[in-house]
Amino acid sequence: MTGKEFMNAVANGKTDILALFLRILEETGSAYCVVGGLAVNAYAEPVVSLDLDLVVVSEKVDPLCKAAGSKGLKIQEFEHSINLSAVGSDLRIQIQTDLRYQAFLAGAAQRDVLGYQMAVAALEDVLQGKIWAYSDEERRKSKRQKDLADITRLVETHPALIHELPPEIRSQVE
């Protein structure tokens, strides 16, 4: 089973929403980078996630959403994200609209994520995004625990990152 087949099987993928979305990004000329748990998978042993968190260059978000809607994707807007989904897949695409993430675009590089070639934020940026997410006390506890697990996975794979952690997180990871 290939990475793509695995990803689509886990997402109950009657529709390969990820391939469709990557085509929409290309068609709209939208610079992007993956920043969440799937980005962690590019730097550490992969774990299953049904969320694709990414950043899209600000001026392309509206045209991208318009193109996604025209291809049948459902669009939901939230305070710090725009979520895209499709009938036929459990994968949730979450475009981060928090402007702090825009700086991550500059360091992105193509990497393999479960069989898909995607622009992924630099290792240090992925870690920073996970620190922000874990530190957000308004997030559900289960989401914050997953963020801490992702931070731990990154540090276990790249031990020098331990020095990048705030003391309260570092003490939980060591």
C-alpha cells in the first residue's frame, strides 16, 4: 500500500481531496506551506492525522477559496482558520489565517508527506507553530495534548530542538 493509498483509506477517501486541493493550489498560483501534524510527519515518524493545517499567502486565500468552492469543496470560516472539506473524505483542510504563520512561507521546502509532495514549513517553524498551538489555552485539551505529543516527536527525532522550547514545555518533554 502506498502512502497515498494509506492516507485515502484512513480518510475514508472516496475522493482524493488532498490531490484535488494540491491541484487547486497550483492552478491558483497559491504559495503555501503545511504547518500542523502532517508537517511533523515530514520530520518525524508519521502518525495518522485527518487534519491538513497549512498557511496560504494572504492575498491568495480568497481566490483559492473561490476555486475550491467551484470544485465542490465545502468552506467554513472561523476566527483563525478557513476549513475546507468534501463529501467522500474525512480529511479536513484547515487554512491558518493567523498572520504570525505568514513568515513560515519563506522557509518552506518540498517534502514527501505520506506519498504527496508538498511545501512544508521549515523544521523550526513547524515546532514554533506547535508551541503556539499548545500554548493556546482556549484550544480543547485533547488538541493541546496532541500538540505536546507532536512537539515531543520533533524533539525526539531532532534533539537540538529541546533548546527552542519554553521552560514550561521543556520540562514536560524532558
